[in-house]
Amino acid sequence: MCPDADHSHDSESTDATRADAVAGLSPDERAEARRYGRISLACTLADLAIDLVYLAAMAFLFARPIDAWLATYPTLAGSQSLVRLLVLLGVVIGIHIFVSLPLSFYSGYVVEHQFGLSTQRLRRWLGNWLKRNAVAIVFGAVLYGGLFAIIWYTGRLWWLVAAGAFFVLSVVLGQLAPVLFLPLFYKIKRLDDAALMERMERLAAGTGLTIEGVYRMGLSADTVKANAMLAGLGRTRRVLMGDTLLDNFTPEEIEVIFAHEIGHHVHRHIPKMIATGVVLSLVGFWLIDHVLVWWTGIASAASAPTWSLPLVMLTLTAFQLVLGPLQNAISRHYERQCDRYALARTGLRDAYRSAFQKLARLNKDDPEPNPVEVFLLHSHPPIAERLALAEA
């Protein structure tokens, strides 16, 4: 039995060494990437636990007394006061923001600096933290205020109406994201590199992709990590490329990454994600309808009291957590499609390999993370798997 155990250990060590070589990482770089991955995973799991425990405490212990206290104010009285609902929402989100602040600071500032990934000064981190939470409060007011208005005023089939409203909201947010939300956090300007633009126009030709433009996104103010994305819908659709990518990658590597982003358009991933979101929202709202009736003892969700707000928030959070592995599996499938498209479209296999090796090094990605972690939490395939495509 001992020789078998030793042979298994040697095999795992050989596999890890092979993965390091494929990803272009030294043993020290791989070890650091693994340490960073373990800490990031622990922070992610802790954040999920805090969300669930906090919302459960609010839903089952504190929501009714807080709501009863708010109802003592004449302007907030009434069994279904939308104003009181929004005030209660502000209380719930506000307390959660400060409960999660220590972990947010540790994971978003301390850890990123510890591993040399962050370029943020403390003042900028605080500013972005405030802006993110302000956006969350505004978005939460629109989402939950609108949802309860639909629950109260559209009858027993409110969840069908809510799914339709979710579709409209998804389209609107998809259009506004690159022109309203992202500029709150990053400096974005049109790319002025003529040679690079010529490459991109050649790649986009014949794909039916109509983009408003290609933009340089100032990631370097916050991080050394590199990233790119296809964002927006209709007239706001554009490709955003981080300055950390544009400044550290060769034109051929950028071409491969741009082709990957075009792949999302060619395979119609954005419309598919919106359609999937609508179907899942329909199931989620139907589930909320039954949870409200079960917990509050009311005849229908149309009679839902204001204090049921945290219960709705908890149900949605738990539902999203359960669906996470499915959504991540779909996302990984989409990313593999785009990787294959980039290789076929450009034929630049060496540039593809070197681009992902640079991404692994810059972003401190473990090329072969634990498969269970990948299944549960990762929206992108591991680097080693993506690099293996170039060898196929």
C-alpha cells in the first residue's frame, strides 16, 4: 500500500509541474497563485455566509419589530406602505454594509496589496467602496420597490409580471452599463491606436458585429490585473480593453483576446444570458410567492406585509446561491466557445498561449484549481484547460 500512495503523490506532483510549465509559471509563482486563490476562496465563502446569516436574522428575528417601530411614524403608517418599505430597505442594506465592511476591506484592499495586485491608495478604495454601495442602494430601491409594487397591485400572477419587468430592466441595464455605471469607477476613453484599430476592424468584418467603438479602460488606477469585455446593447455596444492589457500585451496577443470578445457576439451569448435570466427569474419569483404565503400565513402574496422584505431578499439570495453552479457551468461553456473561436479566427496559437500565460502571471491565477471550487464558483475555465485548447 505504501508504494501505491507514494506513486499517487508523485503523479500529482508531476501533473502540477506540467501545469506550471504549460502556464509559464515558476514553482514560486504557482505557490503564490495558490496562496492567493485559497485566501480569495475563504473570503468568498465568508462573504456568502455573512449574507445568508445576516438576511436570515433580519427575516426571522428583527424585521417585524423594526417595521413596527417605523410604522409608529404617521408618514410611514399603513400595512403596505411603499415609503416604509424603502426606509426598511435602507436600514437592512445600511446595516449589512457596515457588518461586511471589515471583510470587504480585507479582501478588496489588504489581500490585493499583500500579493502586489492592487495599485489603489486607501482614499481611492474608500471612494469606490462608497460609490459601489450608493449604486447598490439605488438599484435595490428600484428593484425591491418595483417588485413589491408589482406584488401588491397586480394580483395572484404577479410573478409573471415581475419576470417581464425583469426582462425590461435587464435590457435597460445592459444598455447603460458601459456609458453610465463603468465610468463611475474607471476612466474610459476611445482607443486611438490606428494600427490596433485596423486589426480589430479586420477581425470584426463579416461577423455582423456593430460596435460603437473600442475603448481603453483605466484599470491601472486600481490593479495590475488585465481584462477585456464586450459590453452594452444596441447603440451602446462596445469593446472595453484594460490599459493593463493594452500596455503589457503584444498586438498579436491583443488580437486573440479581441477575437475572443467577438466570439461572444458571434455565439449570441448576451441575448442568451438575458433569456436565461428571464427564465430563472420566473422560477425565482414563483418561489418567492410560495415562501411569502408559507411564512406569513397570508392567503396570497398580494397581502404581503412590509416586514416580509428581508424574507424576499433572503429567498432571492439563497436561490441565486443554489443556481450558481449551473450559471457558472453555462458561463464556462460560453468561454470555451469563445476561446475556440479566437483560435480559429486568428490562427495565432503561439499568441493565444502567451496571452493566457501572461494573464495567469498578472492575475495570479492558479492554472489548475480544485475541480470542486471550479464547479461551484468559477465562471471561467482554468488557465491550464484553456491553454490545452491551443494544443488540440
